[in-house]
Amino acid sequence: MSKGARATLVVVGFAVALALVVYGVVGWMLHKPPTISAQPSSTPGVVNVSIQVDGSVGTGPHPSWVGYRVQNANGQWVRTTIIQIPAHSDVHFTVYQYDSGSGFRNPVWDQVAGTVGGVAYLNGKPATYFNDQVGNGIGHSFNVPALGINVPFAGVNGNASNFCTAGPCTMSQLHNTITFDVRTGNPGSFRWQCFVPCGLGFLNGNGGPMTTIGYMGGFLKVVA
Amino acid sequence: MSHNALDDSRSVEATRKVIPKLIALWIVTSLIASLLVWFVLGPHLPPGRMTDQAAGAQFDIRFVSTLVPPVLFFIWIFFGYSLIKWRVKPGEDPLAPAADFRGNSKAQGAWYIITTVVVLFLAAFGTYYLVVPAGAGGGEGPSPIWTPGVKNMLQVQVIAQQWRFTYRWPQFGGMETTSIFLPVNTEIQFNVTSLDVIHDFWAYQLGVKADANPDVNNVAFTKTQQLGRFTVRCDELCGVWHGAMYNYGYVVSQAQFQQWATQMETQNAAVTKLLPKYSTTYTPSYAGNGGGYYPPQDPNANL
Amino acid sequence: MAIDYSKATGTGSSSGAPGGGGGGLLKPSIITAIIGGVIGWLVGHWIGNSFTQGYQQVQGSGSNDIAEILGYIGMVIGWFAGLGALNYPIKKMFGAEPEADEPVTEKGWTKYFRYTLDHKTVGVQYLFGMLIYFFTAGLLALAIRTELLSPTYHIWSPDTYIEIVGEHGTMMMMMMTSVVLGPFGNYVVPLMIGTKRVAFPRLEALSFWFTPISYFILLSGLWQGGFQSGWTGYAPLSVQQGVGQDTYILGFGLQGLSMVCASTNIVATIINYRAPGMSWSRLPVMGWSMLSLGFTMILSIPVLIDGLYVLALDRTAQTALLYSGHGGSSFLWENLFWFFGHPEVYLLAIPGFGLVAEIIPVFARKPVFAYKTSAAGFIGLAILSFFVWQHHLFQSGMNPDMRPLFMLTTELISIPTGFIYLVGMGTLWRARIRLTTPMLFMLGVYFNFLFGGLTGVYVSDVPINVTVHGSFFVMAHFHYTIMGGVIFAFFGAIYYWTPLVTGYQLSEKLGKIHFWTMIVFFNSTFMPLFAVGLLGMPRRVFEYAHRLQFLNQWVSVSAYLLGASLLFFAITFVWQLAVTRRPTVRNPWGSRSLEWFVESYPPPAYNFKRVPVVLSWPYEYGDANALPVADIVNETKDLDPVGRA
């Protein structure tokens, strides 16, 4: 092989290696779930976030996993856990909880915390805590450690005929509606997670969806 | 030691004269550096003096750091001198033999003895400062052998779970909080456990670190001596949110602590009733309720 | 003393890899191995899926660890079948009498893509294999540093980040054990001890061919949800993880098998295949380090493999050995892992020190100082390394009464480590020093390892350990010992032996640019991390205190520059070997060691025409009248190494 041919081969080799690295990084490693912004409401200074929690998200690489969906401006339910909300404002969360429930590993998460008035409304009824050992238990929870927010979402009867088996779920299917308000402070990116061990089939119920962003954990992005 | 050095600069006589000078240089430089480390850097070394154990750790780091310059300078001076002095000169035959000796029993013997003595001393030093400050703030497992010997210590149970710490207070009705306040000038016993994987309770400014293992009570002691804020971080990799598993705590006056604890007791009263009875460890059911691995045919479902 | 058993004399002309029948693409090579691997994976995966239907865990999690693991096992079997590695043992098993000693004379570059029994080919395969490992894991390190540019803004998703951390650590720890033994132990040590072949060429070849498949399996984890347990894989977190954790088990386990194969071969070769006259007291220091390394590996790696097997059982058959609640204990994994893991980190230091003590006398023109002490140092490190593992578990909640003992044994390890400094200082004293590129790298090892060693005292002191355990301080400490030690020695060895291995001389100027940029940016990257750790930053986090942002940014920028220095090496190294190709002169460094007195560079098949008789110690640099190292020196010293007239 001539010197020129060898040089060409080396250059091509390095280019291929570089292309593989860029493809690996851009094509896969940078992948994140989409960010959905809060929607304006009719009341000034208040924004709305609508969330549904599905027992099976129904789409994507893990359709059988539990997960959150957030409603975008067009009314579509997008499978994500990254929610963008404005700083120094009231955020009104409406959660449609379609999954059956169980207990917490630690019942301390029964307590509602960090919301306006320290209360959350289950189907319109206010409560400061929800007992995870009664009724259908707790389906999932929304916990933002840095903001001190903790809201448990009561579960529904998993044996009902109109139980939602694959997301996105519809209003005609069995659900609980949980509402609460949060007063935001300074901008920042705050992680949140669920404390119900809902990663079925994983030890402690804490693998799979619990450890993958876009299912049972994500970020609350508070922006100026 | 054979003696067939081929030029003057490498002769035994020439080098024998320089050794005392190098040693003098070593003593002077390392003395200056060690004094600087002890007096200038020392008081600012982590982790501060918020507790007896933190102050002990600071003293240990300060002491060991003071021993570092003599070692560094010894190696640097002898390597440096050799590299400058005996680097091959232009015009010299680079492949010509230098000196022909394969060892020096005095130098080797001194080296073996000095390193051994230093190492044994360090081990004794470390053992003393481990045992005397009640385990030096480290987790001692369920049956600690180095204890402060104080009765009625403030009991703080640290419950780690993926991915938050909570704190349980058996002397305050078994309430559980997500925040942690500690009274100053108080001997504290941390009982660290986990509900799932291995975590680690690292209260940096308190000089406390103890792994949180499921079904194990890991005990660590500390005595607060300064007011202020401390950071609690998880220090064993515990999964996706390991990096975000932290919170802040406060050492406050004893009166403020009583006030905070009473307020928390009232505020959490409803949920405290739902908690399991206080215990050194907790095993949430493996039968789906609380996180299953074998659902629904868990052989231990009814444990 | 070694007897020459080989039938061939190095002049044979037959070609073909083991069991090679046909020609072209079907001749066993990496291509048939890949085909075999794919078929094997499909079969294994199918079996796994077919008999685990109805498993609750599989249904609930949407993933099937049994199929995953059986798929990989099938892939490995298919891979080796495709390589032709199974032909010889299978023929033997059925009573056939295959050619006992397949030729190792294949010419051309294609032999590097085959299962070959030539230790020199395996050495070169290892060199490039380990470089690919190193650069892949190095890129992952840069990905980690990119995330840590900001305390709160996230480049990667947190799950991706922690998977990158685990991949970086596991990949680096897998390659570091083989980074000296693989390329230089396999290539140079047989030449140094004057043998025509190694004791177990099939084991040696097998040990290399495990590494590409374990690389592929481990890296594929990133595309399967990764593993969030880091390279330490602490249970029960590693039991909880998804199928990505299986790539950790298989990747690490296969690399463990590779290490056992490689070390068995090197130990047997050094003990049995030394040339006449190569007595224990004349064995090169490198040989002593490889021997200590080999024994330590053979004794410690099976514990890792056992631990991984237990972990695999917990994950697939749903035993409960590694977590409480059903009778197991998470401490079991911690102990099994570190009983391997601590000897392992000395497996990384010993070969680095071996290279240092081997190469420094060449550029000092003096005998290695305190030869017996250096050998004793390696053996001391190897033995002590089995008695220190619980220092990783000082805060773990184990019974504390053993802590003073483990503190003592850990600090005792400073004594044999100190021997290496004694050897270096004594060898340089009254020497005639040439600061060539390999010499600079060896001196760099002494400079860097000093910080690694001294901070080891902090880490081993239990009261200080309370503050630094699991922090960036520990992380900086072991990067100083591993990267600052063995990797610097590795690069020095590349510069040193490339003329022998390839027949081409590398540029001193480019080599020195590489050295100076690498040592400056290495220290600039890892020195601040001691402070970062002492100031309270735990390892493997993606969020940290704002007050540490400046230091972290400094480290990240330095890491990019360190990466640039290594990229500079990669480009200049490949360019000089593939394009400029400057032929070397014979024995360019003026070494006395036997490997340089082969007939040509690279050495011919079977190394020597006849087994040399060793006449003297290889380090007689101080005595102009010393006998040559072997009787072949006078026969070969005037030959042109690369066939010039």
C-alpha cells in the first residue's frame, strides 16, 4: 500500500470513529423526555398543570410500565415527567389517577405537605393526609424534596370493569381526581419522584419506571 | 559497595559530601512547609468543629497533613538532585556505564526501619483517635463497642429510602420528620437504617458517616458543640437520584430544639398514628404492599 | 530450566488459523466469530424466553433477565465457535489427533483478527484492544465531567448520567487489570526469559478473545437502560436494576475469565519456560511483577466471578442471597466484591511498578538498585493485598472490632510500596540519566504515585475515613494511583517497546509533547478533586454545592485538555505506525535485556532460532566488562533489525 493510501485509510478510520461517537452521543445519550409547560388559566397569576397517571403507559419502549402524562397546549397527553412552571406564581395541579393502589414503604408519605394550606382535594374533598392502608391504598405520589411538596394520590379499584389498562386513559375510565395548589418561589430545577413502590417485578418495587426519567420521576422546572 | 565510578561527579567521595547538604535542605524545607500546614492551613481544614467528632477528624487530618511535606520533600529533593546533577551532558557517551552498585545495606536498612516505624506509629495514632472519640463518628453496626458512656442520649433514627432521608424520634412520641434539628451540647446517638438498598448517612459538618443497610441498625455517636447548618448527603450509590439525595439540618439551642420538636409532634400527630411501632429496623412487606419482588406468590407474604 | 518442546523451528511456511479448512471469508476470523455470536445470541435468547413464560417477574417488569443472560452465554459460545477456538478441544475430545502445535507463522495484518497461538500476535491484539477500551472509557469520563460543569443544570438525564458513571468505572477497571499483562506481559516477557513459546498458547489466545466480547456486552448496556449501580455493583441495588445490570455481570465476569486464563499462562510460562541460565536471581524485575500479578489474579478473580454468579442467581432464579428479608445479606456482596476488589487495585499497581523498575536502569546506565527488595516489594504487595479489603467497609455497619486491624494491614502496605521508591532513588543515584520519552513517563509514575500513596494514608486512617469515604477525595486518590501510576507506565512502555514490536521508531519530540501535556493536565484534573472531596462532595452525584462550582469547572476544563493530550497520542501513534513508518535502529535504547537481541524487529516466529543460554544478569549497566546477557547477543548484534542492507 502506498503512503498516500495509508494516510487516507487512517484519516477515514478516525472520521468513522468520530462519527460513531457523535452518533452514540447525539442519537442516544442526549435523549430526554420532552418538557411540557403549564397552561394559562382564566385567573390572572394562576397557571394550570394537568397530569394523568397511568398503570400502563401503553406506548414507547416500555408500554407495560407505570408512568405520568402531562397535557400540552393542544390538549394531548404527552408521556413525560418534565414540567415547566413559572416562578413566584400559583400553580394549580389537577391529577387524574387511573392506577390501582398499594401501601407506601414508609407511611410518613401519607402526609400532604408543601401545598397551599397543606391540603390536597380528593374528588373535591380536602384532606391533610391519606391513609395508605385503607380503601384502595395509594396509587402514586408526587414528592418534590427541595420544595417540601408531598401529595399522595389515592388508588382506584383495579378490578373495576372500566379500569384503564393502557394509556393514554380517558375521562370515561375509572379515576380519582386530585387537585392541589403550589406557590412557586425562585427559579430552579427541582427533581421529583413517586414514593409508592410501583416498579412491579423489580426488587422493593423500585426499579424500572422508578429509576427511569419519563415514568415515575422527573423535574419541576421553575423558570422566571 | 563496589567503587569503579568513571568520573568525578559520580564518585563516592563527591556524593558522600553532598548527602548532608541535601538532608539539611530537606529538614529546612519540610520544617517550613509542615509549620505552614499546621498553623496556617490547619485551623481551616474540614470538616470544621461543629461536633467533638468533627473536631477530632479535623485534628487527624491536620496531623497527617503535617507529616506529608517531609515525605514529599525527601523524594523530590533526592530525585531532583539526581536528575539535575547526573543527567547526561552534551558530548558524553550516553551509554557508558555510570556507577556499579546494586544496593547499600545501610541505606536500605534505614529505609526499612524508618518506614516500618512510621507506619506502626500511624496505625497506633489512628486506633487511639478511633477508640477515644466513641468510634470517631463512624457507623459501628448494631452493637457498638466504642460508646460515649452517657445515658439518655438523644436518639435520632435515620431512615433512608430511595431517595430521601427521614428522621424518627423515639423520645418524642415516635414521630417522623423530613427535616432534622439537633440541640447543641448534646450527646446524640444516630440509628441509621434503610428500607431498600444501601445508602449512607453523611452529615458532613457533624463528622458522622454511617451506611444505611436494610434490616441493619448502624449506630454512630456524636456530640454537638457549635450552632449552625449542616449538610446531609447520601454517600453510597443508591440509584438514579443518589446525587439529589440530600437535605440540610441545623444545630440549634436546646430551647429552640424543644420548641421545634413539640411543634413537629403536634403537626405530625395524625400521621404518627399510621406509622409502624418504633423499631431499630423495618421490613416493609414483600407482598406487593410496600413493594414486591415476588408478587403475587411471595413465599413470605404473610411475614 | 526450559526445554524447547516446539516442533517447528520458526522456518515453517504452512499457514492458516487453528482448524482452518477453507479460505476466504469462511476461514475462522472475527467475521465468522460475529456471525457465530449472533446465532448464539438468538438461540440463547429464544431458549430463555421459551421456558420462562409465565414468570411473574418477567411479566411485571416487561424484561426477562433469564433470556438476556442465556442470550449472552449463547453469544459467547457462538463467538468462540466462530473463531475456531473450539476446534482443537472438540477434535481432541472425540479422539482425533489434531495438529499439536498450530503454526504461528501467518504473515500480514489479517492474523490480528484471528484466534492465533503466537504470543506476539496476542500481545499486539491486546495493545490495540486495551487502547480501544481506554479511549472509550475515557470519552465516558469526559461525559461525566461535562455534566459536572454546572451544579444544577443537567446535560444528561440523571439516569443516563449514572449509567455513564457505571460504564466508565467498570470498563476502566476491566481494562486496567490487563493493560500491562495483556500487551507487554504476553509480548515481551517470553522474549525476556528466552523462550520460543508460552506455556499455554490457547489459554493466552482465549484470554484476549474474551475482551472484545466483554467490551461489546458491557457497552451494549448503555442502550438497554444501563446499570445504575456503578462499578462496585452493590446489592441489593444491583438486584433491583433492569436488564442493563446483566451486561455488567456478563461483561465483568467474562473479563474475569480472561484474567484467569492470562495469568495462568504467564505464571506457568515464567516458572517453566525460562531459558538455561535464567535463574530466579537473574529474572527481570518485570518477570517478578508479572509472577506476583499472576498469582494474585488466580487467587482473587474467582471470588469476583463467584460474586457475579450469586448476583446473577438473585436476578434470574430469584434466590435471595444478597438482600435481607428472605435470609440473605447485602454484606455478602460487599465482602465478596472487595475480597476481589482490593487485591485488584494492587493488580493495577504491581505491573506499573514492574515496568518502572525494568525501564529506569536502561536510562540510568546502572544496575537496578536493591533488586531483591523490589521483588520482595511485589510479593509483599501481593500477599498483603488479600488482608485489607474491609477498609472499603469501615462505615458499612459491620462489627467494628476488626477496624484497627484493617487499618494496620492497610498502612503496612506502605512498606512494600515504599520499596519501589527506594529502588527508584537508588537507581538514579550517581546514574547517567537520559530523559527520553519512556524515561519521562516512568519518572511521571513516581511523581504521581507519591500523591496517590500519601493520600492512601488519609483514606486508611479510620477517623479520617469518616470524612473522606465515598467522596471525591477517594476518587482522586485512586485515579492518582491507577491513572497516574499504571497508565503512565503503560504509555512509557508503548514508547519503549514500539521499535521492537513494530520495527518503527516513534518520534521523541511528539512523545515529549504527549508526556508534558499529559502530566500537567493529569495533575490539573485530579489534584483539585482532593479538595473537592474534603469539602464534602460525594462521588457519583450529578448535583453538588454551588461553592464547589469553580473547582469542578477547573477540573472539567483540565479533563478536556487531558483528553486532547491523549487524542494527540492516538493520532500521532497511529500516523507514525501507519503512514510515516520511520525504521528503527537495533536496540535503540541500548538495553541489555534479552528481548532486544532477536534477529529482527518485530521478532520472527518462535522468537529465537535456538533457545539462548543466559550468561548474566540483565542489569549489568555499571560494568563495562560484564558478560553479555546471553550467548545469542554476539550473533545478532550487527544484524539490521528491519532488513536494511
